[in-house]
Amino acid sequence: MKRLRTFVAIIAVCAGAISTAHAVCGPNLGARLGLVSPTIQLPWADQMAADSMTRANVADENSPIVGLWDVKLFIDGNQVDEGFDQWHSDGTEVLNDNGEPEPPNSTGAVCLGVFKQTGPRTYKLTHPGWFFDANGSLSNVVELLETITVDKNGNSCQGSFIENIYDLSGKRADQLKGTLTATRITPD
């Protein structure tokens, strides 16, 4: 009986902690820091939302892109970024990015994307994100677009990317283009 009461007490404490938890990213972060987030209307945002609602060609659990990857991005042959990229069968993607060449900021370096399969072993990814200045203030919004093909062995892939950088009014301030490679991470 004492074990049961202890178990119930632990569950009650955990439930209380969960109900008061807040995510580090998103609107609550700015509110907690006393900042007001600007409303940013980007030209691609409405289309991305419409595409995610009508995605009929997402990967399934047997798709060669589903899994964890070590991805490296290059511009003119120079590595400019690296991250651990998790692709999910529901068409979502999570990137844990090292933030190179700039160091990661205090808000972390995890960002999200959506993708669809466009051909045999070929995928298109739309990946929005944020850029911050040296003071930690939001400075730009970024849209990373990738086209990736998984090799027949299923353990590596390559592709290209376009990174559109927008100012806070939604006007494109810069565009970078490059290539990428990735190697599957396995539990072996």
C-alpha cells in the first residue's frame, strides 16, 4: 500500500509539472523575455501552409529518407553548416544544427521543416527558421529549400539547397545556393 501511495504521489507531481511546462521556442519565449515578436508575412508562408494541408505524397515508414542523418551543407566547395537531421514518415523534419559559421544563439539550434516525396528516392524540403544578431535579437527569417536524392544503398544522400533570407518586413535580403551530403546514422 505504501508503494501505491508513493507511485500516486509521483504521478500527481509529474502531472502538475507537465501542466505548467512551456516550450522554449515559439511565442512564449518572447513574452517571457519581455519582447514583442513582429508580425512577419513572408511570400512563401501561405503556400507552405496550403501545401502541408494537401500533401498527398509524403513518405511512409519504409521510405529511404526516414531516419536520422548527419548532413553537411557546402557553398563553393566549402562546408558552411552541419547538423543532425531527423526525417519522419508523416512528412515532418527536425534539424539539430550547429549554427556554423556563426555560433548557436541562446534560443538553441533546433528547427523544423516539412517535406514531400517528388520521385523515386527524391524529396523536397521546406524548412523555415530564424536568424538572430549578436545581441540575441531577431534579425532575419530564413527559408531553406532542399532537393535531396537518397542513394540506392539507402545510407547516403546528396542534393542542393537554396537559402532565402528575408528581413523582418518580409522582403528577401539575400539568397545562398549550395550542395549538401548526408550519411545515415544507425544504431550499430
